[in-house]
Amino acid sequence: MEPVSLIVGAVLLGVGFLSGRLSRRTRAAAAPALPAPLCGCGHTLSQHDTETNTCYAELRRDTFDKRGRWSGHQWVPCTCRQYVGPRPIDEVFMPRLLPPSTD
């Protein structure tokens, strides 16, 4: 092969590589991911009871036998007592109307 075509091919390869690297960085910087609103226990508002604010999610814990050897996993309820994460804006200004309370 002639050296001119090798140089042209190398330049095209370099230009393609650099344009791919630069376009990936601008696309990632333009759209940052929104953080999920989480409670201190790591669960979302949908996993908390709206009236008592207690968490009804379950956590996976390791279990061990009497000799101290790992024996598997056990699902235990979350010990969170109140949702402390960000509140939806409609609950700040006006309490929920539905479902109606049975007094």
C-alpha cells in the first residue's frame, strides 16, 4: 500500500475517535440525573404509610447459625418510624382530601 492512503486512514481514525469522545462528554454533562427523594432509611415516600408515616418495606439481613457460619438471608421489617425525606408540594399547602376519614 502507498503511504499516503495509510496516513489518510490514520487521520480519519483519529478524527472519529476524538469526535466520539467529545460528543459523549457534552451529552453526559447536559442531562444530569435527578436524585431520588429518599428517607433516612433509604426508602421512598411510596413505601411509607401516609397516616402513621411508618415504613412497611423489608430489609434483607444475613443470618448465622450457632457456630457463627453464614446460613442465608432473612427478610425483616424496616425499623424506620417516620418519613423524614422531602414532602410533595401539594401536601405542604393543603392536606390530602381523599380518602375521607371515617369519624
